[in-house]
Amino acid sequence: MYKLITALLVSLILAGCTINPHTGESQMAKSLKYGGIATATGAAVGALIGGKKGAVIGAGLGAMTGGSYGFYTDYQEKKLRKELEQARMTVTRNQDQSITVTMPDITFQTNSAMIDSQFFQALTTISNTVKEKNGLIRIVGHTDNRGSIELNQALSLARANSVANYISNQGVPFNNISTQGMAYYNPIADNETEYGRSKNRRVEIILQ
């Protein structure tokens, strides 16, 4: 019986491994990942309680619970990617299965924390996603390396707080939101070019 459960988990893992078309990296669908984890957990608990029969029942219940959660988070990611594409926001799934939405520098006016109104709808979409899940959200501001560290630290934090205030005003509990300003300490591109600097000026919204 345990060999059967092990074989099932292996087949789930192999079936769930795909190539992410946006990153080119191998990944596993959340539905299968969480379903597999819940299956193993349910089987282990069931075995302790009811032997082989309990393991089968526990595996079934675990697969249903974990799979349902996984399908829902897969759905959230796909929905965000589709609805935020026009706003030029990128959606990335992290290894810990959180989702990072990256807002480009054009979201804000130059040297300002004021959000351009054309991005309000995209932020509303993100807010609704967070409310559906009732999850935590972390917002991190970044700048390029022009100007003093004091100026960039203040600007990066002000932009993160501006996004946090908008999302909170859409009904997300402020206690579920944390903000951080990173100034220019975490670049993702070369600050020696204008293109690189434009990529580094961003705000990341991490849905946990």
C-alpha cells in the first residue's frame, strides 16, 4: 500500500513539472504540488490512526484539500498575469510560491510618490486578489543609483507607502500590509545605462 502511495506521488510530480513560458524555468503547478504534499501528510496521519485503510482514506482527503488550494492559487496567478499585462506589470511566481507583481517606473511621476491614475485599475485588481485570499502583502520600493542615498531611501519608501495606502483604501486590512524602501541596494539591471536604471526604478508587491 505504501508503495502505491509513493508511486502516485512520483507520478504527480512528473506530471506537474512544466516549463514556465515567461521565465523558461522548470516549475510545478501549485495544484499538484500542494495536492502531493497534502496526500503524503494525509496518508501519514491516516496510517498512524487506522493502519493501511486509514492511510488510503487520509491520502484521499489530503489530495482533495491540497489540490483545491493549489488550483485556486494557480487560478490567481493566471488571472493576475492576464489582467496586469496591459499595465506593463510583470507577475512572477517565487520558489516559496508567493507571487511578486513588479510595477515599472512609469507608474509614478518623476521623483514623486504620486501614482499615475492610469494604474489605479491594476492596483484595484491586485487589491481584490489579496482580499479574496485574505493573505499578507509586502510592498518594496526600489530606485536607481542617481542622487544621494538619503533621497533614494526616502523616495523608495514613499512610493511603497503610496501603493500600500491605495491598496488599504480598497479594503485590504492595513495590518496585512508591510512596506520597505530599498533605495538602490537591490538592482536587477545595470545602473550604468538608462535602460538599466529604468528597470531598477520599480515597486514590488509580494503576495504571500
